[in-house]
Amino acid sequence: MEDDISARRAACTDSLLGNGLVRPPELLASIDPEARPDLYGEGGVVAELEEHVAALLGKPAAVFLPSGTMAQGAVLRVHADQRTSRTIVWHPYSHLERHEGQGYARLHQLVGRPVGDFERLIRRSDLLSVAEPVAALVLELPQRDLGGTLPPWDELVAQTSWARDRGAAVHLDGARLWEAAAGYERPPAEIAELFDTVYVSFYKDVGALPGCCVAGPEEDIAQVREWRGRLGGTLFAMWPAASSALGLLDATLAEMPARLAHARAIATALGGVPEVRVVPDPPQTPMMHLLFATTAERFRMNAKRISEETGLWVWPNAVETGDPEVVRCELPIGRATLRHKPETITEILAGLCG
């Protein structure tokens, strides 16, 4: 099955998902041939990227790491080591809780405490129920598993203030912070100002080679840099990924308002297709979840037909829900999505329900 899906994807010539069918030659072309190499993460284009991201986020320093899993575990370890508590508060859908093999506990001896409900954002009232000392509060902006939703700005300020009032650090899981900036209509630095440390990704949304940065106070970032070495992330040469990120980041940021407008235009067009529901509606960031009134098997067969007949890559499978007649997919809005008119996308999405 996986071999068949891979072969179909390789045969496709276009996509409407995110940045599309990014092939190796495209990724290699994102590396500046004149980029200055680093040596074990020091100097060269790696330092240039770190300085650029620190300035974008309004933080004193930043460090480049090969993966978000490594980055967030390390920075939360740093926050906990500076406090008496090892408890980290986060949403039940937190990536650290659900997708990282309990690394926060097994590697860093942290205690995760989910607060709130799966199907809505954290509220300050949820935080008020936490009586134990807290090392850090982690907030994800936007909340990917809820369709890219954002808390109201005043609520976000109240939540970060709750943590600071308790002596806890506030960390932003900003893998998609670039999308949140468009949704809030605020520059990334204004959002990052509410947080002690911020993690941002470069392969999500930006479409660069894998890699990320953590930004924050110099003393915290120096410790994260040491943990990068302990965890095996200080590679001999990190410049290809850093150059890819540096070359694509600013153009992606400039494009985010157009991506958000396109997301909302797609949602409006889907208003005439009762078989497809948008969550949230209207989209709050350049992404959304789509609920299709069909079974998982019908969806799979329709997706296969579309890819084979048109060369357009869509999701090969959908996520099943509690209703056997409803499945879910995530639609990220990227460079590839912008190439397709909302009406065309609507027609394709409707065809997945037949």
C-alpha cells in the first residue's frame, strides 16, 4: 500500500497542498551556492540565520537545531533546571505529548500536565485549576490540531501573565508562528514579546530543508546550544539547511497575508458544497481542517482516481472520525495552493466525496 502511494505521488505533476510536490532539485536550489559554511554549527550562514531570526523575533539570541523535537525538549529542560518544579503545562494536543515518544520525560525528567479539553483552545480558567508549582507553560500558535485556531489576543496576554505571575517560564511552540502573525495581523516580534523563548520551524510553511531555531535570552540560548551538543545535534556541517531557511524565510513571511486571504476565499467557495465543512470557518490562519461527508474507503478511492486521471496530488487517505460517514483532512495553504483558484479547489474537494 505504501509503495503504491509513493509511486502515485511520484507520478503526479502538481498539488494543491501547502508548498506542493517539493522535489529534491527544488530543495537543492534553495541552497545559496555562495553560502559561507559553518564548522560544527559555529559561524558562516548558520550564524547569519541565527542573527536574522533573533532580530525577527525581537530576542537577544537564537540557536539553530536540526529538529523541533530536540529543540523544544532542550529549552523546556533549561527552564525546569532554573526552577524548583519540573512540571510543564500544555494543551492535550501538544506535539511533545502526542508525537515525541515521551522524550520530555525519558530524556529530560520533565512532567507533562495537559490542561483544558482536546476540542477547544486552552482558556485562562483552565490554568486557574493548576495548583502545583509550574516550570513552564507551553502554548502552540496556531493550534494545528484544531484547524489552525488562535486564542483572542487579550486571552493570550492573560495566559502568559498567569505563568509569569507564578514564576513560570512561557514558551511558544511556534512551528507555524509565521501563520499566526498573519492571523493576528501583528509582526512575529510582537507575538514573541509575550514569551520567554520561541521555537520556529523552517520546513513547515517555509518549505526549506529541515531545521529550526529557538530564540530567547542569551543565557537560556547558550544552555540550549550546549544541550544541542549533548543530544547529538551539533553536526559537522549545518550550512545547507541554514542557507535554505535563510533564502526562503522572508519571502514566505511576505506571502502570508495572501495565503490567509486565499484560505478564506476557499472557505467561502466551499459554502456552496454541503458535503465539505471548514473548521474553523472562516479560517483564522493560512490553514484549515476539512470534514468530508464520506467514508474513509470512498475518500481513498476518489483520491486515487483524481491523482491517476489528472496528475494532481491530494491526500491519499483521510483521518477517520467518530462518525463512520465523516472523515477529516488538513489543508495547509502554501505556494502550491495559491496557484489554484478557489473555485477549482472547491471542485476537486467536492470530488473526494462522490
